[in-house]
Amino acid sequence: MHRLTWLLCLSVLTMLSACQGQRQAATATVVPQPIITTPTPTTPSPVATPTLSPTPTPTPVPTVTPSPSPTPQNPLWAYTIEGLRNRRYPGGTITITRVLERNAAYTRYAITYPSDGLRITGVMLIPNGSGPFPVVILNHGYIPPDQYWSGADTANEADYLARRGYLCIAPDFRGWGDSDPGPNYFRTGIVIDVLNLISSLPSLPQADPHRVGLWGHSMGGGLVAKAITVDSRIKAAVLYGPVSAYDLDNIQKWGDGLNEASPDPLAQAYREAARDPMFLRQTSPLFFFHYVTAPVQIHQGLADTVTPPQWSQAIRDALLAAGKSVEYYEYPGQGHAFQGTSWLLFMQRTTAFFDRYLKGTGS
């Protein structure tokens, strides 16, 4: 009996020893794996420094995708970028009404032409010599209509370009000068007037309708930004202290331009659309620069408090993001209208730009 008990105890001890060995063997095979982490880079991205030379590389900007466009049944669809692209600009005959000045370089005339059923007036400078000449249409900024005179805001620039071989036309927009008043929703009426002027150029034997550039200051710069998204006949475009290419910015700063007592049947619809950021994307060239075919040059004074530099920078960035050709210049200390040597430098750059794209000369 003692012998049997002793054998049973020995057997139990043997089994316990075996189990302990198995647990030790199992524990020995579990090898902890290292945890590998990758630190997040903390080096800031380089920031481009503004210079007086053209911007050499694109500046990344957020992708701007238009919201679904209003349908043609919308009463304001005709004044969206797509609406402007889908209408005709028949133009007509440019008529010289009188001679304003003759000098050694050019003759300056008063003119009229038809646009949208309206009579539009303006000033034209034809260089002396044999043409046809490349054409630059100069578009004035906002001046209260009762203070405006034909050729205001463009006279010095037109003189400079005409002396260098450009036929220059400065239209008085609808409601300015002696031009008839007419609808101008989202400032598209003045765009229509300029596109009808381009269509009218074949009536001038001195003009080459295949070499047309646009120049625009302030409100006129905003006109040019819209026009280049609509019309591929424009071969070069210069923006000088332009208003914003997003209509919401302009409306928030200056209002919608509609008289509160206007009897216009579209007045209420227009007021509502002018306060709708999504609709205003459809009227704003900033979201349609993929249509642009003309090279663009932009000039901006860094001390400009009328049209802030951020607006010109946004136009530059959106054009570059769309893969378009753009030159951008900033002028330290200059306001909304350049003075002295800055103005001269601006016009030298403008002329070299037009020479390159309208005459095929220059660097």
C-alpha cells in the first residue's frame, strides 16, 4: 500500500513537471515586435516672395469648381458666364463723328457704334502711316457718370500706345458719356458693349480685327477678366488694378448697382441673385478661367486701397492653376493710379507685352 501511494505521488509530480515545462516553452516563443513610427514633417513650405518680375511658377490655389449652372429658363441666365458665351455679338459700323485732334503721331476721333440696340460713343486714335494696325481697346474704371468725360481714365495710356503703332479705342460704356443707358446686371452690359466693338472692327480699314488686345483699369479690368472667358478673338489682355474676379466681393464693397426705385421687371430677381454666393459663382470669371485663350498681364499697386492686392493675386493664382499664361507685377508704394516712374515702367511693360502678342515682336 505504501509502495502504491509512493508510485502515485511520483506519477503526479512527473506530470506537474511536464506541464510546467510546456508553459515555459510556450512563453519562450512569444517575441515582442518593435513598433515603428514615422514622425510628421514639421518643415514649413516655402512662401513665394513678391517681386517686380513676372511670377515664374504657379502658386497652388484651392480648386474652384462652379456649382450647377442656372438653366436658360432662369431670367438671369443670360448674364452668367455661360449665358454670355451662348449669345451673339453682331456689332455694326464704327462711325467717325468728328476729328478731335491731329498731331505728328496720330489723329484722334470721336466715334459711335451699335451695341445691344444702344448707341455707344467713344474716342479712337489712329496712328499716322499705313495700316492695318493692331488694336487695343482701353476700358475705363468707375467714375461717377456726371463727372465722366469721353476718354477719361484712359487718355494717357491711349496716347502712349498710339505713338507706338496701336490703333486705340476707348469706349464710353452704356450710361457714361453720350452713350445710351441700358441694363448692366453684374456689370455684363459693359462686357457686351466691348464684344460688340470687337465685332465692329472690320468696318475700319485701318484696323486689323485679327490682332486685338484689351486693357482695363479697375472696373474696366473686371470687364476684361470676364471678356477673356467669353471671346477667343482677344489675343492679349492687360489688367491694371482690377476689381475682384468674384462678383460677391464687388457687390459687398460697392453694392449691386441697381437703383432702389428701379422699375426694371427683373429688379427683384436681380437683388436676390446679387446676394446669393452660389449664383454669383456663375457670373464670376474667377471660376471660368479654364476658357481663357489669351495671355494675361496684371499690374497691381501694393498701396492700393480701392482694389486690394489680394484681388489681383487671386486672379493670378486662378489663371496659373488653370494652366494659363500670366505675367504679374507689383508696385510698392503705388495706389490705384500709378504715378511717375512707376507709371512709365507699367506702360513699358504693357507695350512690350502687346508687341509680343499683337505684333510678334519684343521679348
